[in-house]
Amino acid sequence: MKGVVFAGDRRVTFEDFADPTPGPGEVVLEIKASGMCGSDLKFYRAAPGEAAKLLGFSSARAVIAGHEPCGVVAAVGSGVSEREARVGQRVMVHHYRGCGVCPHCSTGWMQLCDEGVAEVYGATGHGAHAPYMKVPARTLVVLPDTLSFETGAAISCGTGTAWGALKRLELTGDQTVAIFGQGPVGLSATQLASAMGARVIALDISNERLARAKEFGADVLVNPTETNAVDAIRQATHGLGAHVSLDTSSSSEARRQAVQCVRTWGKACFVGEGGQVTLDVSPDMLRRQVTVIGSWTFSTVGQAECATFIADRKINVDELFTHRWKLDQADEAYRLFDQQTTGKGVFVM
């Protein structure tokens, strides 16, 4: 089969790979939707192999891109019970493979594996930008019947990551949350936080993305290139600051502002990968009792909870997608996505 590979330096190639066959404890999925995530751009833009090093991974082999898989079980390996997976079942994938038995893996946090993450699909292991994908059965998460494959792909990383961060922040409906960056993860956070009943202040340097954030439920829009972001957030919150904040941008300045914009006893959460931030510890944190949280995606349990929340509340996650592509359009798709002015893209099979 043909698979999409990030060759580095903003190049996409199509390479031949053997059709996958499930081994013990494994399944093969027929991919129906494979999402495009902002973190893909780090691999797309970097020199060959450099993005993986920056994120703490090492992989010398060419791997199929795409870490937002959703599809149908096509084949089941030995030792996989029908309760774990059955042919024809609609599923998402938790896009990491760990040892499977340590305390983190056994509770669905395979990216925190005590033995070290064995594979991150689409980065160090074959991902979903291909017709088929082989994964351990334990990484599957059932897709509710009322949700589309595209929505399942979004939950498999971007939307699920937003959910995981909001849960880490313990966001409640009587709070105001400031969300820095309105790309796919930020827009997902805006949509979910609004559905939770919270008041959302959306920030982005793109007015086009801010307009989409308004459609997704944002109550206040702030462009940091046009106004002081921290002052604007305080003005919108009676001078107190947001209860919590979330940075999805990886921008050093946005991260600093995310900490500074919360009120006393507030919380700031970082989900954007890579990069650095410099804080003045006493005024920014200590003397306001501010908590800074890092949130790395979600567990299999959290992924399932996110899907149930979306299904029960009939949240139209498909609105995230401004572009739907076929795999043979991958070069054009990533050239457009690289501009970071559009919404989310997804490959539909």
C-alpha cells in the first residue's frame, strides 16, 4: 500500500509499504478518516529527523504520517477477544504504544509508559495516512454510532487533547477560561468549554481564526497584535483575570501571558509541544498562588469520555474541518495547512 511520509523541509512523499498483518494481540484497521494536527507541522517543516529529536524521540526509519486515526476493524490477530475488538467495529485509536503492563499503560496512559514510549504513531511508528494501520487491540477506543469517522479522528488527538487539558484545569460552568491559539486544538477547547457552560476568551493573531472562534462559542475575542492581551483579559473579567487559561500555541509570549492573565489562585495549562517560556517567578506565580500545569494529550479512558460527552450533547465537531482531502492530495493539503490560517483538515478514505 501507499503511505504518506514527511520527508522533511516541507516535503511530502508517497512510499510503498507492505500491507499490515495482525500479530498476537493486534488488529488491522481500515482507515476511514485521518486528521491533520498542528503538531504534524513540526515534522513537516523540520529537517529530516530533527523534529523527532526536538520532541525527545528518535526514529531513523521512514514512517507513515498521521496520528489521528479512525476507522473500522478489518482483521484481528490471535489472542484478541471479541470484547476487545471485532471485525467491522467502528473505533478510534489512542495513538501511542507502550509496554502495556506498567501502572501507566494499564490505566490507559501509554504515553507515560515506565519503560519509555515504544511508539508514537505518525512520528516513530506507522500512522494513519494510509489505507490500513496495525495497532495493539488495547489502543482501540470505541467510536459511538452517532459520531462520524471525521469526528473520531479529531477526538483521537486535537479535540481529545483539548478535553484532557480542560479536565486537568477542572473547568466549571461558572468560570472564565482564556484560550491562547485558535488552531484545531484551541478551537476544540473553545467548543468544549462553551458546551461545559464556561465563558470563553479566545486569543489568536489571526482575525480569521478569531471569527471562527466566535462561531464556536467564544464570548470575547482578543488579537494580541492589536492590544495588550493580559490587560484585555483583565478588562473582561472585572479586573481579576481569568479563572484558568490554556495555551495551545507553543508561543513563548503566549505562554507567559497565559500565566500572567489568570487571577490569584488561578491555573494555567500548556499543551502546545516544544519551545520555552521565561517567567518572573515571584510576581507571575508565587505571590498570586498560580498553578502551572502541563497536559500531554489524554488516556484511553479520557478519550472515551470525550467521545461520550460530544455524542450526548450533540456537539458538531465536524464543523472544525474546513478542508477534506484524499490521500493523493497530501502535498497540497499540507502546503495549505502550513499557512495556519485555515481550520482543520482531514483525509477521508
